[in-house]
Amino acid sequence: MKAAADMKAAGKTLCVFVLLTITEVTRTAGESNGDQSAVGMEEREMCTEYKRASVTVGNSSVLICSPKPNMTMATWKINPKAGGPCSLGYRADQNKTDRTNCSESINWKFRPDQDPTLEIRQAGRAHEGNYTCEVVVAEGNFHMSYYLTVLVPPRLTLYCDDQGNPVCEAAAGKPAAQISWVPENNSTPKEEGHDDGTVTVLSKFTAYSTNVTTCIVSHLAGNWSKSIACRPSKSTIFNRYVYIILCFLSIITFMAVFYYFKLHRDRLCHKTKPPETAPTHSPQDDTMEVEPYTTYVQKENVIYNSVSDLTVGQNLLQGLSPAT
């Protein structure tokens, strides 16, 4: 009985192990199929190219969309900056094209079943934006995306201002133009933006020159140049002479004031110098000088008087002696 129970338990354990193995194999196979499917979808959607294109306003632009063998569908999706989106489509199974909200200036360059390239005639500022071509084949979908920039060339104007300086203006260009001078000049140009996205650039030739001056305008749409010879006006010449005279007078005035203060300072120094005085001799000093001599004389006198008194006394004694 015990052996039969052990075999029954072992059988149950084996069944559970087999079921778990089958479940794990099934799950792994499902994940593998899912990964392959995801990789396939990713490969189908990764065929995308991005490019930039530009066109000068008024000219035509061609955006290439390479055809694929056995193409079943081709579509252009357009999202301009101004206005709403539009699209052009072609279906090979119906051999049919359609257009949605696109103007007549946007159309196929060739037959779409042979080459789905797009053409934009007489491009304007409203045509600037994103253009995406999608080609569908059995292997997947292929995308080609463009960002189209519409260039606006500036209007070049060169003139002399009231001071006789050449002024160069590149008006309403997109993007902003660059201005340079011949001969070279270090003037800083000024830019002014407009609501339509264009920019006006103004540059003044500040260096004095009586020769011919040339302004060169560089832009993505092209390069232009103009030359002019400006003469300084009479008021400018007068102001220049007045300025030179005033500078000369200012220098002379400064030097005169400098020497005046220097001379005046020397006189003040002489006036304020204290006079030389002889050393003072105090009576006390005389007394101090005479006092030792006076003391000596007094001592001599005392000694002399003492000797005299002694001599008189001796004489008196000698005179009195015989009488006794």
C-alpha cells in the first residue's frame, strides 16, 4: 500500500513538471514571435529620410521622392506655415490621383506611377513648411521629409547722408543679409525685423574717405554690390574746422593755467618762508657766565682781607712789645 502511494505521488509530480515545461515553451515561443513582429514593424517604419531645401521667392522648387518597384501608393503630405495642410495621393490599384486643399501651384512633376516627385511653381512665402512623401510597397513604407525655406532677396540701396557718409541698406531680406565695405570699415550694422519675417540691415561707412566706396551685400539668394563717392558737406567741413580750433584753444588754455598756478605756487612758497633769526642771548646766561668769576673774586677778596687783618694785628703787637 505504501509503495503504491509513493508511485501515485511521483506520477502527480511528473505530470506537474510536464505541464510547467509545456507552458514555458509556449510562452517563450509567443514572445519570440512578438519580438520578430515588432522588429519587422520597426524596420518598416524606419525607412525615413530628412532633408532641407530652399527656393528663392518667385522661382520653382522640385522635391524628389524616389520611386520604388511595385509601388502601390504614393502620398505627399504638406503642412505649410501659412494656411492649412494639403495632400496629393496616387493609388496604383485604381490608377487614380486625388488632391485635397492644394493650390494649382503644387503638383506632380511627372506621372506619379513612374516618379512621385513634387513641383512647386512660383514659390511664395506661404509655401514655406514641411513636405513629406510616403511610398508604399510590399516590403514596407518609405518616407522622405523636407523642410522648405523660401528665401527673400533684399533690396540694395546706397546713398550719402547729411554728413557725407555712405550708407548701405539691405531692405526686407530673409534671412538677414550681410554687409561689407571696400575699403574695409569696422562699422556695426543695425537690424530691424518686420512682421512678415524679413529683416532690414543698415550699415554706415564711418571712416573719412573722398574716394569711391563700395557696398557689398551677401545673401543666400545671391550677392550684390554698388559704389558711390560721397563728398563732405559744407556744414561738415565748417564743423571740422571749428572742432580743430576749439581743441587747439583748449590746449593753449590748459598750458596757460598750468604755468600760472605753477608760478603762483612758487611765489607763495617764497612769501611764507620764515626769516632767519640770530640766536637769542638771555641775561640769565650772562649771569650764569659771570657768576663763577664773581664767586672767585669774592673768595680772593675774603682771603686778602684776612691777610690784611693778620698783618695789621702783627704790626700792632710789634709796636706794643718795647713799651712793656
